Amino acid sequence: MNMTRADRSDPLRQSACARLVEVVVAATTHLPAATLRTPGRGHPRAALARQTAMYLAHVAFGLPLSRVGICFGRDRTTVRHACARMEDRRDDPAQEFALSALEAALLALMAALCVIPAEEIHP
């Protein structure tokens, strides 16, 4: 689900979307949300959670790679690498299911928060 043109240029809304993804991924991985924004790679579990969050911010909400990088304290090329890794992981049916479920949950949560008009989610 991509954001509307007006939303794409709104850094505050983009940051809010990234923070929502961060909190949801942190909760599902049982890590503190701040761990996903720490400098350096950190623990492999934290790195995977961060890659997942960056990927979902880009795919679910259509945030540009550069904005995702800013929100997570990373370079856009790092975000691109994370997205490529997560796309590769989708070849595994269990990972595909998990990522699809997280994406659907994020979109439903945004709709419930009235951030995304319902007609954009269910045309």
C-alpha cells in the first residue's frame, strides 16, 4: 500500500509510518524498539529485525529508500540491501507468511488509526 502523493512529501507522516513499523517489528521480535535505530549492526537478531522493519516501511507504506534510511539512521544503499535480503527470504513459505501477515497488520493498524483512508486500502 503506497501513500498518496501528498503523504509521500510529508516527512512527519513518513517518520510516523517508520516508527509504527519499528514498534510492531520490535514487539514481534521481543526487542526494544530503540535497538532497531542503534548505530552499527548490533546483535544478528537486532540486525534482522531492523532489516525487516526497513523493508516493511518501504514495501507496505511506499516510503522512499532515502527516507527509510533517515528514519533508521542508515544510508539508502543499506536500506536497498535490506530490501534485497528480505525479498530473498520471501522464497521460504514461512517467511513469506510472516512478512505478509506483518504487512497486512500494519495496513490494518494504519486504517484503524485513520491515517490511511479506508478506500485506499480496500478499493
